[in-house]
Amino acid sequence: MNQIREWLESISWKNFTIEVASSDASFRSYYRVYRDETSYILMDSSRQKESLSPFLDMQKRLFSVGVRVPQVIEKNLESGYLILEDFGSTHLLDVLNDNNKKEYYRQAIDEIVLMQKADVSGLPLYDKEFLIFEMNLCNEWYLGKHLDIHLDTQKLSILTNIIETIADEVLLQPGGVFVHRDFHSRNIMIDKNGKLGVIDFQDARCGSITYDLVSLLKDCYIEINEVARDELVLYFRDKKGLDVDDKTMIKWFDMMGLQRHIKVLGIFARLYHRDGKDGYLKDIPLTLKYVKETAKKYPQTKELLDIL
């Protein structure tokens, strides 16, 4: 923290106080800096400096279409520091209850619709190769490392075919839009005025319309009932003006959900076994539940239940 203090003093930030705010699943750390009765967030990416340019790029793209992202106050790309607008420390996850969740989820879906208007030129694609690459993390880290299960040739062939089928199904739905990739209740902030703010968008890609919707409505950290969820999926469809029937829209959502949650099983296991972060292990059961519930709905994915 001494280097941070030295930098703040070098840019004439006087009489400030600083405290740890949080860290995330990457190598970034966050500090809250108070100055003149105003608080700011200092993002320390000194161990991952290459992530700052994408962050600034995505921030600009989202801000330009009206998505509420933190404004950049100061930056030091050489050292890996950004000072950002502070949305507070209250996450959507902290405030959701039976009385407000429908309205908050609709507001969050409205933000997705806005995000999907952002410029996607030059963004890496969520193509078939990448969709499959992500899902393969499940076999490597969740089955292999975490459960010590090593599939025989037959089961590996079945899993490979299912993964390819899911990727093909995902690519049947409309795409070519800005995908936040981690749009869930811990990355949506609620400020002191009750307004939503979006964070952690630096890893965005260009992909399918339902990815961020899945992240939100099949959140790995909080579950909503299926009836309410399906209603919100159709709210998104109508808000987007998509000309598609209910069954097809739900299938698009389900297949995207399978892709994301198969991937997430692998990532949660990798965070523990490779990075020494055990905080996500408790979120595996809900993630696994999503995969099982969806896999059994469709003939082409039912065999995934036997593997899991």
C-alpha cells in the first residue's frame, strides 16, 4: 500500500485516508480512498497491468450507450492503478427480497439491453472454439482435479459430443452483441440513491444475446424460482423486440445456461486447486443443480446427468 500512497501524494491527493475495499477472483485488489468527504475506489491491477487497457476500453464503450459504469477519475497505467467513481459497497445480492426482486431484475435486464447496444468492433468472439474451450474446463478441473474422476473413452466421447451440441445450439440464437460475461448480483452495485451500477466488465466479448441474461437469472450465488425466472426471460425478449415464441426463447436461455454453468464448475474448482481460493466451493452445489435441471429437459443433453 505504500506505493499507492506515494502515487496519490505525487498527484497532489492530500489529506486522504485509505482502506481495503475488496478483492476479486483475479489478481486485482480494491481500496476505498476518502478525500474531502468524498469516497473513491482505487483499483490496484499492479499484478495484472495488462487488464487496465481492456477495462478502460469497455468502460468507454458502455458509458457511450448510457450504461451506468464508474467514471474514471485518475489513472496510472504504468503502475497499474485507476481511481474510479465509488458506487458504494452494497451489491444487488445484499438487497434482493421477495418484495423488490422483480423490479430490480427488470432494471438489471434493462441494463443488459443497453449494454447490447455498445460497440463490439475488435472484441474477441464467443465462437464455437471458445464456447467449447470454456466447457472443457469442467472435465479438466471439476471432474479431474476436484472429484478425481477420469472418464473412460466412452463417457469422454459422450461428453465431447454433448459439449459440441451445446455450442451449436448456442450459436443458433442471435449474437454479435456486447457480452459482459459476469453480469450477476455481485457485480451489480446499488448506490445510496438505489440506482444500479455495473462493474467488472473488462473481460467482455462479442457473443449471444442470452449470456448476460443467464448470468443474472441463473446466478451462481442466489436462486430465483423457475416461474419468475421464465417470466423475466420473456420480459427480456419483449424489451429486445425479438420475434420468437416462448418455447424457443426459453431453449436459447437454457442452452446458454448449460454452456455457462458447465464452464463455471471448472472455474470454481480451478480457483480452489490452482489459485488457493476456497470461497467459491460453496457455490458449486447451486451451479451443479442448474446444469442437472436443464440437462434433463432436452434429449440431446440428458446423458450429461450420468456423467455428473
